[in-house]
Amino acid sequence: MRITGLGHAGMFIETAGGSILCDPVVGPSFFGSWFPFPDNRGLDWERFGRADFLYISHRHRDHFDPALLRAHVPTDIRVLLPDYPTDDLERDLRDLGYDNIIYTQAGVPLEFGDLKVMVTPLRAPSDGPIGDSSLSVDDGTASVLNQNDSHPLDLEKLMSFGKPEAYFTQVSGAIWWPMVYDLPQDAKQNFAQLKRDAQNKRAMYYIDKVDAPHVFPMAGPPMFLREELFRYNGWGEQNDSIFTDQAQFLAHMAEERPDQKGYLFVPGTQVDLNDGVLEVTQTLYTDAEIERIFSDKWAYLAEQRDSRQAEVRAEIERRAPILPPDEMLAAIKQWWEPLLRRARTIRNGVGGMVRFRIGELDMVVDFPKAKVREYAGEECIYWYTIPADLVSTNIRDHEIDWSNSIFLSMQFEVGRSGKFNEFLTTFLKCLSRDRIEYVENWYAEQSDQTEDAELGDWTVQRRCPHLRADLTKTGKIEDGVLTCSLHDWKWDLATGRCLTTQGHPIRASRIIETANATNPAA
């Protein structure tokens, strides 16, 4: 088996039973903000486009690049489609002409001669754009797990496919927190460090559980080549950003697990696996070039920025004309209010008003009343400032996921009066009837969490209120605070209150020792 790095989360897997093109992206993505790091334009995209199978893990535009697919991937290719609760990814692919679709089943292996594959989807509201997935591959000579951005909860089911020899997983962030927030600079730096630490902890959790002999960090970081975003590359010019690169994570892993074998995986990295023997070579960049890219990263990024502004300008020219404020308000009102009326759990979870300043339009979304109207001085729990051309473009394209289009562009500003509100972010990625109904039903199903488990001195509900991870495997208690290691959410066990966001309380009680229970004077 041969695996070639294509940049970001992209890879080309050649096996005894056929080849698979995974998440090919050149970009730029998210309104011209994200470019793969390092530059991957020099790859032979015509060769990779002639794969036997296409696998798109999810519809985030740093994994799904319509322009690249149109240019290099024939429409008759067989597509391995993850088993998602809504058909958004399938419709995106069919709109591009890809109709030779293989409908995979969640966690069920498929065989194509010597090639065996399994696609494991995630379906919770917080999983990517309502869905994320991983790909397991085995051809009798080697086995790999391409986990990319996904954070699977049921590792036993995932590992039932077999223990992978090579493990490819996300180690960088894909979020806008805390960079775009209205915060003091020292707070931004502190929150950025906490976020990087949490990302490292989560990656190490999976590395330990998967226990593969060979680990390849991937799926980030991006390059930000727009002038106003350039300072947020990597850990930031002022140490206020979250994007750990491959070399930084490998250094961290070497400290934490010195016996774990990790390898740099960049565009053109070629990994050959055959009956337990692994060989890694670089085919696009020389060792000296790679050393310079990571050791003198800011100089490399500046060269990329200065040479690629035409791509940024071209993306801006593709945006829609800015709508007049009254037309924009009417369009959003007509679109969102019917969804708000269906989103009872989300409305209650947001529980207040959210202000949007969009160019000349100043509007408020009243979640309790399911109304969109002009802002009139109301007290708001969140307030956004967004360029009008981004919103006009999303209205023109009827983009149903603003969290993972506008927000990941980082071309906006936001403030809030309290903690992170997951329900608000979820609403803004569910701007279709199908998505709203699915998420509302999903939340309703989470209300029954009757099974308990003992953790240390506490009895707690076994399933995490966030994404139903098994807390006997992912939970850790320190000083009365329970932390779920998958997403670093925390609860005060004495009160059951979630310390990470409003809502999502946990059921917990302290275990009373037998001696004290039978003899109160003991």
C-alpha cells in the first residue's frame, strides 16, 4: 500500500484492490481565507484525479473543493458516500455531476476484491457541518485509518475493522475562537494557549487509544494569506492563535510519548507500507526545503502571501453584489423565521437576542420569539459584525451553513456577554428545514440518559451531555470537576452545572461510603 500526502487532510491511497482519492483541496477556501500549508499546487493532480474511488469525508470546504474536482476528477469515478442523516453532501456531489455513488453503511466494511474499506460517520450537531467521518482501509498488505477531523465516540466499533498500522489524524484546530472575539489581548493569548493544549490532549487521547505503530499528524494548519488575517498564522504573531503545525505536534508527541513513532506528512510525502515494513520519502519538497518551511515559517508564509494575492482578488470578484439593507433584512427574515419556529430546543437553548451588524444593516434575531427585525437597542447575548458581501453571497448561494462558511473565514468580529452558546452556533449551521428537524430530534433523543456509572467518588450519568461519549472512558475528575477529554467540556459535579457553556447539565451525586451510611457517627 502507498499513501501520498496531498496537503491538509488530502491523501491518495494506492492499494492492491484500487486507489482512493481522499479530501483533495487546493483552495483557497472559506471566502479566500484558507490555503493548504505547505503549498500543494505542484502535485500531479491529473494523476491523482484518475483514482478508482473518491472519498469526501464531509462538506467543509477545506475537505471538499468543487473547483479542483471539476478540473481534475472525472464524474464517472465511484464515490464512497458517508451515511449522513441529511443528504447535503450527496446533493453537492450530484450537482457537480458525480452520480456513481456507493452508499456506505455506518461502520460496515465493504469489499472490492482485495480492497476492504469502512466509512464511520459521526452525526451529532457539533460534528463538523452536521457530519464528519473517518475511512478505514485494508488490502491484505497493510491497513490504515484516515481519521482526518472526526472525533469518534465508539472507538471499539471503529477498531473492530482491525488495528491500523498507519494512523492519520487531525492535530490542528479548525475554529475561529478566540481570534475574532472582542477580548483583551492577554485574555486572547491565555484562551489560545488553553485551546492548543486541549487540541494536543485530544489528539494524544486518540493516539493512545488507536495504538498504531506509525502516526501521521495532518488536517491543518491552514495558511492565512489575506493581509488582515496573516498575523493569525500558526500560533499567531502575538501568540494569540491556535493553529499547531505538524512539526510542533510531533515535538509535543515526542515529549509525551517518546516511544511513539511519528512522521511529517506534507504534500508529496510518500508512505509505503508492506507487511509491517514502512518507508517514508518526500517527492514534492526536498528535505532542505521542508526544514526551511518549518524552521523559518514566517518567511515562507510571507513569500506565499506576496505571490498569491491574485487568488485572493479572484475570490473577492466571485462574491455577490451587496444587497441593500432592506432587501437583505427581508431575505433573511423570509429564510430564517420559519426555521426558528421549528427550532424550539435551539430557541430555548439560545435564550436571548443576537445582534448582527452587516454593512449598513443592523438587525437582531429574537430567539425566544422566533423573529428577525431591525435592532432597536435590545440587550443581546451575542453581537456579530460581518462584511455585507459575505452575507450577500451566502444569500445568493443559499448557503445553509454559516458557521462553517463565514465563521471559518475569520472575516468577522464577535462579542458575547456570557459563555459559549453551542445552540447559537448549531442554528447557524442548520439553515435548512431538513437540518433543523434532524437536530431538534437529536436533542430530544438525548434527554433520556438514565444509565449511571461510578467515577472515583462520584456516580454520574454514563453518557456525556455534549455528544454522548462514554464517560467511563473519556471522563476524568479533579477537585470535583469532571472533564470529558474528547472536547474538553467540564462540569461542576456538586451542582451538575456545565462550566463550558450554558445548558447541558450533568446528573451526579457523591458516593456515600458504607461505613458512614450505616453508622452516621463514624
